[in-house]
Amino acid sequence: MFQLIFRGECQPGTDVQTARNNARTLFKASVEQVDRMFSGRPVVIRNRLEQDQAEKYRSVLARHGMVAYVEPMETPEPRARSNVPAASATPEQAAVKASPRGGSGPQIEPGDRLRVAGEKADEVLAGSSLGLDPVGTRLAVERDVPHPVFEHLDEWTIAPAGTDLGVEREVPPPVVPDVSHLSLADEPESGKQ
């Protein structure tokens, strides 16, 4: 497996501002994310790629003025086995592990997600107000909405199938051009075989 690394370098003939604008458009990134990408420190753009996929991504970045490198991924060390057999573990037991900050959160192995614009993305997102409520939480206050009332339905009728519901108007017959004076002639032979 391979990964695509970006170190903030630009292609010859491409100025940094153009490459930054291209990166912002290409990755739909914020200014802060682009700043981290062009900080000079290595940033993993994509990982877990076959070599031909990685080369395609590298060439796309090159067309947008950025120099990227295709490098082999390090093979992960074998994971320690849990006391709970995998077949009997609940999804919560399988997914939750102590986080490095001392709390608990979902287990995220290196390479299980796409890391874009540096290692500090989790810290930046941790300061945001975005979050998920528990399943079943209402997003809006429930209101009673009165059901529509259809009055005078007895006066309504349905037209039979095929009835023209538009305004009836006289349409002139189509004009057919006179082509009686036209004829077809054979093309002269031009030595074609």
C-alpha cells in the first residue's frame, strides 16, 4: 500500500499563491487547512492506495501546480488481542478504547481515515461546536399542525380520460411546401472505388 505525501512544494513556474488557491479549490479546504498544507511539514493527502492510484493522484496535484510524493506505507505492528473474543464482543466493546487524552472514544487505527492538512485536524475540530446527539433526539420542537380541510368536494367532478382541459382554439392546418420542382441527380464519379 502507498500514500501520497505533500510537503508544500510547488511545480516550477507555479507561484505559491496560485498553488494555494488550486489546493483550496481542489480539496474544498479552509484557509487554515491550506496554511497547514503549505507549512513545509509532510501532510498525508491520501493513504491505503495502490501504486497506480497514488500516481494518478500525484499527477492531478502536479497539474494543479503542487509537488507530491508517492511513498510506501509502513506496515502496522500486529494488534494486541483483547480478552473479549471478537465474535462475542458487542459493537461498543469493539469500537470504544481509551483515547490518548484520558477519555473514551472510538478506536481509530492509523490509516483508517483520510488525514488531510496535518496531524492537528482532530484538535481543530475538537474546538468546534459540531456534534452528534443520541439516536432518537428530535431536531425541532414538535408542533401540532392542523390537517387540511377540503370543503365543497361534492361540487367537484373528474373529466373523462382523454378530455382536453385546455382552452379550445382553432389551429390552422400545417403548411406543406411545394417540392414538385425539385429532383435528385446522381453525383458524378470522381474515381472512387
